[in-house]
Amino acid sequence: MKFTPINLLPKLIITIDGPAGAGKTTVSKKLAEVLDYQYIDTGALYRAVALAAQKKGSASLASLASNDDQALAKLCRNLQLEFKSSLKGLVLFCDGIDITDKIRTPEISMLASTISARPAVRKALFGLQRKMGKKKQAVFEGRDMGTVIFPDADLKFFLEASSGVRALRRFKELGDTCSQTLKEVEEDILQRDNQDSTRGAAPLKPAKDAIKIDSTDLSADQVVEKMLFFIKKAIINEN
């Protein structure tokens, strides 16, 4: 779909939060492309920490299980995380190594959900995310972008969908690399929903001023079209 460009678009911070499989990544990338904004996948940062803990083996995973925030803080401090644009899209490097594909496994997804609840990890990544938003002109995808990281964002969206549709989307996304059945993928999604929404630190929930969009019966282009409507409306009201 070809979208109508927005004339005289100001520098905005736009956040898109929501549960796993709601379509945040696809929609965020498309919206950023239309607006000529930078796209930031903040969930990838937590996945990177999860991957680092997994790579370091039992010691780091034991620290995670035993609430050893000091060890987790040290792990985060020693990581050099950087997003770079490439022909295949946004790429995440950790200590100079491309980990974009390695952080998308079901195991890392579940571990990232646990990691993201830890105060030490959240504190370590908070500053990095805020720094990324200083120049504005960015679409931030995550789970607490509009509630914690950017409570004063110019526009906040909360994308949701039924668990069945989310599971099917994730199942298709993983393709041949998926070792789970569709039912198992949905069970993992429901488990992660519970972990993310009940955690003490920055639980998954829509910001009070977030615009909720149910993508169950909508294509990614249709969701982007809805978001563009609200963005144009906000700009008109501002002027």
C-alpha cells in the first residue's frame, strides 16, 4: 500500500507497546519507513541480555534465578549494544557481533521476559533507551515505552490481538526454524503475557493516554493507516 506523506511533519517520539505477536515489529517498521523516522526495537535489547546470560552459561543463568542483581548489572555493563541500518533492515550488534537472528528463538523469548522484570537490567537499559530518543524522529517498539521510558511521548499506541492470531503470526514468522507446534507457541505466548503483565517492574499495560488498536482482523497496512490518521489529527490539533 502507498501511503500519503505527511507534510511538515514535526520531530516526534512515537511509542508502540503491546504483547508478543500483536504485530508491533512489522507495524513499527512500516510506520517508521513512511514517516522517514528511525525504528528502535527495544525488546531486542532485553533479548541481547538474555542471549549474553545464556552464552555465559550456568553462572549467569544462576545469577538470574537467584536474584543476583549485582551480577546482572555487571553483565549489562560489559555489553556493547548498537543498532545499525543494513540492506536487511535494522541490525543489532553485541560486542561487534551481529546477533539479530540469534535472539529470535522461543527460548530467548522466554528468558528475555524473565530478564526484563529484573530491576538491575531495566536500570542498565533505561539510560540507553532514553539516549536513543534524544533526537526524536523515532518510533520505539516495546512493552513499557509509553508508560515508563517515554511517558511524555508525543503519540502512544497500544497494539493488541487475540492470542490465537498472535500465535499463528509468530508460528509463521519462525517458519522452518520453529521446533514447536502452533498450540505450544500459543501456550508460550500466554505464559509470556502473564509474566509481562504481572511483573513488579514496569508491567505490560497501555498508558492512560495510549491509543488502543486491535489488529486481530487488520493487516499491517491497515494498522499503519489508522496510526497515520491519529498522527495527522494530533499535528492538526497542535497547530
